[in-house]
Amino acid sequence: MSKMRFFALQELSNRKPLEVTTPSNKLSDYYASHVFDRKKMQEYLPKEAYKAVVDATEKGTPISREMADLIANGMKSWAKSLNVTHYTHWFQPLTDGTAEKHDGFIEFGEDGEVIERFSGKLLIQQEPDASSFPNGGIRNTFEARGYTAWDVSSPAFVVDTTLCIPTIFISYTGEALDYKTPLLKALAAVDKAATEVCQLFDKNITRVFTNLGWEQEYFLVDTSLYNARPDLRLTGRTLMGHSSAKDQQLEDHYFGSIPPRVTAFMKELEIECHKLGIPVKTRHNEVAPNQFELAPIFENCNLANDHNQLVMDLMKRIARKHHFAVLFHEKPYNGVNGSGK
């Protein structure tokens, strides 16, 4: 173990910051370029289909199957312009992460020839296997059926070559198997109660929206040191060893200068976040050694929650590229600050 740590330190000392190129000097040129937002909808959808999406988002109006077909076709056309090959219903099961099952835009036509197709039926609802996801003990394992249903209030987005469609995830008996479903129910309850109160003062108020401004604190550990610690790899926190010789009260910690390798990681992370319409704004050193923070601008609560899940996934993937492991555990090290939201 001691030799492994020696070699890890030797490898770490040879690391250099990766070069990161910004797509444009003007952020607005690429912001939300990978999101099927209202600007893209106006370009790719007929007027009646665009209106159906807006009414569903703002008023809760149901979308007909005919409109769903038009929306799905426009969404596919936009996605193909980004060289997308697959689509997925992107949901948040009770696993502290996200889940996705990728399907290709491929079907057999009436003459037996292969065609590319994406219908409203596939957009609105799908049936993934739910037997292996946590369910809180509400059903037996053999009762495997689960349904994903499109959350129209959260726009679709593209990651790599996959069109991701945010959805809820429920059992065939209607119980929630995810975190998004109870969140949407809670937001609806707050909307109803707050609107009733507001109408005591102004009868013109018909809806109240909830905003959220989260922050993501995290630790970065060089992969050579991370791989030398089985406890970090298996649990995301330290379970053995001495306290750090370096504490958290020195000048290079809270709001100190960000190390060059970390700056390169943050720069690439921000670029990818901005492409996905995530309004990240703030970055800085946190209190503990090698602890950092990212924070976006306030936005709609449901969308903010989706963005937080997406950011954590992006951070893990981009960290590996920069030879880091990212730790989200609330208290990965004893004796120094933990991480929160």
C-alpha cells in the first residue's frame, strides 16, 4: 500500500492541465444549443403543436395523440440535426442517480423495409423493466411492469448522440417509483394553495410557480490517489487512515485561487452545462482542501432539479477525462467540512 501511494504521488506530480477550447467567445452563441427549448420548437413544430406544448406547460392542458405525433416528428428532426441516433426516456429512480434505456429510431415499414420513425406514442409513454429498481417494498419482484411518462414541463435535450426525454416513472398500479413524481405533486399542491391565497388580494392571479437555486459542493481527488484508496472507491468516503496534516484554515482554501487543473475541469464543465441550458454562474474554492462549489442562477424548481441530476452526471464523466474522481458524499473526510446542496 505504501509503494502504491508513492507511485500515485509520482504520477500526480506529472499531471498537466488539459487544454479546453470554448466553442465561441460569445456564450449566447452556444447556450442551450443541445436543448429542445421554445426557440427550437418554434422552428421545428407547426404552430398548433407549439401552442399545445405551451398550453400543457403553463395551463396543464392535455396533449392529444395527433399533436403528440407532430411534436415527436419535430423533436426527431431537430435531434437528427445534431447527429442523434437514439432516444431515451430519462428518469430518476430511487437509486440516487438517473436511468436511461436507449432505443434507435428504427422500425419496419409496411413493405418490410427499415425506416426511421419516432411517434407520439413513443414520446409520451414507454414501459421499461421496473423489477430491479428500488420500490420501498410496495410490490413483489415479479411484478415487473413500470411506466415512464413524458414530463412536458422539462425540455428534451441531447447528450452525445442520444435524445433524452425527461419523464416520471411509476408502477403499473400508479405508485411513484422515482423522485420526480412526488416533486411534481408537491409543486402542484403549493401552486394550488398559494394561488388561493394570492387571489384574496388579486383575482387575476391564476398560477404560482416555484423557483429553486441549488448549489453543488464536491471534492476532487486525483485518480491515482483515488485508486489507491479502496474505501473511497467502494463507499465514496474515507473509513481509515490518519487525519490530514493540512487543515482547512489556510489561505489557499475558502475563496482562494483555483488550481490550474481544476480550472480546466471547471471550464469544460461549464461549457457542457451551458450547451444543455444549465445556467451555471458561480465557481470557487470551498472550505476544505480540494473542495469546490458550483452554483447556477435560480430557475423553475422542477427544471432545477433535473439540471442538478444532469450536472452530477456531467461532473463524473468530465472529471475522469481530467484524471479526477469527484466525491459527492456529504462527509467524505473526518475533521473537515462536508459537502451539501
